[in-house]
Amino acid sequence: MNKKELEIIASIGSVILLTVLFVLVHQTMQGMQQLQEYGFVGALVVFIIVTSAIGLKINQMD
């Protein structure tokens, strides 16, 4: 698998992860508006960290 294919798969996986996190936050924090907002921000932070880590790993590949 070359870098380009890995990057495409990682991007699709990251977007799926973000979608799943948003759905989980929405379902688990239904009645708590304030906590739900923090949950969405937390989901974005996790997405950014995962995407950055994947980018760094892909950059280190030969």
C-alpha cells in the first residue's frame, strides 16, 4: 500500500470517526445542553489529534 492510498483510507476513517463521535455525543447527552456542547468540542479535539497523528505517521513513511 503506497502513501496515497493510506492517506485516502486514513482521511475516510477520520471522517467516519468524527461522525460516530458526534452521534454518540448527541445520543448520550440528550437532555444536557451545556454538556452536549462540551461533548461536541471534545469530539472535534479528538478528531484533530487523530488526524494530526495520522499525518505525522504518514509523513515519516518512506
